[in-house]
Amino acid sequence: MRFIKGCTHEDVAPDDSRIEGLFKIYDKDKSGKMSKANFMDFFLKACNERVERVLENFKCHHIR
């Protein structure tokens, strides 16, 4: 939620559709938590499919 707020300046709730969608896809064991491996799967896919968006998100978080 904090990551999305940092990128969009929007307050988001845990039931935000963007968060729920990510967890439906990447929370493989349905624990309500995303493991490091699950997050890396998400991040690698994002880097391959939306590199410009990933770079924009990095800028919003002051990552070079």
C-alpha cells in the first residue's frame, strides 16, 4: 500500500483492486502474505512487460 501511495499519491486500502489482483496472482499459498520468491516473480514480470512503468516507480521512490 505504501508503495502505491508513493507512486500515485493516493491513499489505498488493503482491499484496493490493484492489491487484491496482485495477491490473487502471486500469493501462491494463499497465506495473505507475498513471499520474497512471489514478489520476485511479480517484479521480474513487471520488468519484462512494463519497464517504463518500473522506471517511473523507481523515480517516485528516489531510486536511481
